[in-house]
Amino acid sequence: MPAPEPGPGAPDLAAAAVFRPVRTGNAFEETVERLLQAIKLGVVDRGERLPPERELAPLLGVSRVTLREAIRAVQQEGYVESRRGRFGGTFVTYERPRPRQSDLRRALAEMGDGLNDTLTFRMAVETGAAQILATTRLTRDQRAALRARLAELNAAGPDEYRRLDTLFHLSIAEMTGSALLSAACADARMRVTDLLNAIPVLGRNIEHAAVQHAAIAEAILAGDAEAARRAVAEHLEGTAALLRGFLG
């Protein structure tokens, strides 16, 4: 059975959490960072095209020259390729690596002593986003988008699960309407994405997470801020326990 189509505006929610204006002092470096964030988080997936330069440059608040330079740098590292012609553009070629214990050790080594801090940061911003969204008067389209993201995630197989899980959580943050909170949630997810990609997607874990994701969505749609906070906290505690288990 094919995955349900996202609701109105759903595909743009997660993208909006990543494609935000950069600081002018480090425009090139931060543009590269945003592009890699969008690619590694799966906001723009393998085989998909980045937004056209005329649209992406204003979103990032940079000149098209700076954007081209950043795209060229990302292309040189093998994350994207440029195609010419009527249906051309810049397409993502990055493929998430298969889970390997060696990748987990390397990602942990690069993180240093920051794992607990990262997990605490993620807990704070994601529980906060759900709590705030539950107190927000949602439009019909927003409610439909949240339900669609949940249905899409529930229909995902192991290969797509991590990416669609990310989009579900980023969509919650973006719906709050807070640019700072959306960016913080994207940053928090980016900090753990290499760790998560390095551990296998377990069927039992997907089943357990599906119940938790449903609880998160139901609490938000019911306007129960405390239930939304608790549901996200339980979900993230489970993810942290899984990470620590594989880390030994």
C-alpha cells in the first residue's frame, strides 16, 4: 500500500525549519551548513531536486552567487549533482549509510563528551514545541498536515523510517510559528542524526514508536499541552535508551 500523501503544506513545513536566513558574517559557511542539514536530515531526499536558486537564495537571505558557491562546495563532496536541460537543476545524490557499529563509534567520537548535553537539548526543545503547539489554534490545513505526516510515518518501511520520523518532528516545530524554535529543533535533530543512522531500525522499536507518535499527535490535536509534553518526553527517553544500549 503506498504511503498517504502529505496534507496541504506538509512538504514545506520541514523545509521551512531548515531553509531560513543565515547570518551575514558567515554567509557561505552557513549556507553550506543549511544545505547539508536539509540533505542529511532527508528534508530533500536522494533523487529530489533542491529548490531553484531564485527561490532558495531569498529563503536563505544570501545572494545567488553565494548560493552557487555553496552548492558547488556541497557538490564537490558528492552530496548533489547538477543536471542540465528542461528538467535540470541540483539533485541530491547523498545516500544514508547502512547502520554499522564502526560508524556509531566514529560519530560518538566526533561528538566527544556532548552526548548527554545533546540529548538534554533535544528533550527541551522538542517537548517545548509540542507543548506550545497544543496551545495553538490550528487551522484545518495544519491539522490535516499533522495527521498526514503521522500516516506517512506509520506507512514507512525501515529504509525510510528515520527520514519520515525527522519530518514528523520538524513539522511540529514549524507549526508553532516560531522561527527560533524550528531552527533549534532542526539543530537538535542534526546533532543526533549520524548516531541514529548508525544503529539499525528495529521492528519492535517502530511498533513502540508508532504508539508514541500517535499519542503526541492526539494530544496536540486535543489541545492537551501537558499530555503532549509527556508523550514527546517518553518518546525521546526511548530513543536515548536505544542509543545508550547500542553504545554499550
